[in-house]
Amino acid sequence: MRTSWDFEQGDDIVPGRVALKRLGGGHRYEAYLAWDDELFSLVVVKVVRPDQVDGSSVLRGLAREVRMLGRLNHPVLLRSFDAVLDGPRPHLVLEHLEGPRLSTLLRKYGRLPLEQLLPLALEVCSALHYLSTQEIVHLDVKPSNIIMGAPPRLIDLSIARTIDEAAALDSAVGTDAYMAPEQCDPSASSGPPGPAADVWGLGVTLFEACAGYLPFSHGVDEEDAEVNERWPQIIEEPAALPRATPDAVAKPILACLDKDPLVRPTSADLAHLLEPIVGSLPKPILGLLKPRLH
């Protein structure tokens, strides 16, 4: 069975939604930049792959994402405009955002200067605090899920759960390098994943953006690997940040990576720690950024 719709420019995804170009995708979905006649605007259409349309778990996941998007309203979170959950092409209609992913910037330019890093941290803290007040856990905070617009946006609620649903998880959910220990092994004594797991994901993201490398060694990506081999963050201590990193920045980032979720700062705590530093920083000069030479 086909694994991609292979829409070309001008093809109808459904009547009134015309594909312009493919943006990417994962195992279950692919995303297209599209034109929506009713909205009279560019949108992103996240459509279930043709070989996944009959999968009940995929459709349940899409319906869960629709419910999440429908109950949330925050300046740093992605908006949704419509959803089609049945028929031959189940899909979401999402806001089209201008700007690169944080992961793209890090790959192209290297680590961020503090003048960019800290305001970004405050914006994502704002979104995570809001999610926690709505009793939702994102579970996949990472550079590729942050669009560097004005303001930056935290995207992709495809694996987000309510706090009760997250507490009921009995297997790993997330992206290996950015997962909190309690996400890697929900049955461990540290307890089930909750809002503190999102703070961990932000901590890893800020560490990577500040240092240019991840805080923990690369795990063994094999299903039969031992838990500690697949997720070294369960037992390893984080690497050191660059020496030039001010203590007032390094300490809050490393606090996010405490293995005990009860000891980590909340997203609001983290914002309060970093906010006083932001006002004293010079404005970023984007023209000074130079692409990495490979």
C-alpha cells in the first residue's frame, strides 16, 4: 500500500484545500503547505498517510490532538482551524507559521547567543505554564518543535496527554534524547510523567541551544536495549555547559535536569529565575550570525 499521498502543486487534498508543497512528515502523518478557499489563506494540512488510514490507534491519536488543540488558546501555541476525522483523508488544518525551526538554526549557525536564548526560554516557559494550568503535558518539547517566529511557537501536540493520562502511561513516550527519566521508564520510583517532564525537555533544549551539544551521551536505539543503555539520562549526570556560560544561566538550566521531578523548577519558577537577566542583555544583531562551515 502507498505510504504517501504524493500530492503535487494544485492537487486537491479535499475540495477547497489545495496542496502547494510537501513540508515533511513522520511515520503516521505527512504535512503539506496548502491553500484553504474558505479561510482564503495559507495553512498547513497534517494528513494521515494512506497506509495508516485504517489504523484505529492513529485515528484515536488524531482525535486526541484535535481535542487538545480545541481547548487551548495561547500566543505561543499553534492554532488549529478545522479537522476531518473520517473519510479517505483524515487531517488537521493548522496555522501556517513563518520562520525556521530552532533545530534548523542550531544545525546551520551553531549555539544561540544569550540575547536570543533567554527570551526564547521565557516564551516557552509561558506556554508550558499555561499547559500545566490546563492539566496538559506536552511530552515532546525539543528544538524541532519550536518555530522561531515572533513570538516563537511550540508546536505538535500529537502525543500530548492530560495529566491523568500521562500518569497512566506504562511505556516510553517522546523523543529519546529529550525525554525525562520518568518518561523513559514510567514505572520507575521517580513517578509518572507530568508537567515536570516538559521542564526537563525545555532544559535539554536550552542546554543544546546554549552549548551546541546535548547534555547526555547518545543512547542505543534498539528496542531490546537495556533501559539505561537506550536512555543514558536515567543514570548519567549532564555534561558541563561551556565555561563562558554565566552561573545565573547555567544553574537554572541544569536545575531543569534534576533526575527527581519534584526538585526541578516549575516553568514559572524558571521564568522568574531568568527574567531579571533578560533586561540587562543587549539586543541580538541577527546580521552577525554566520552559517556553519562543514
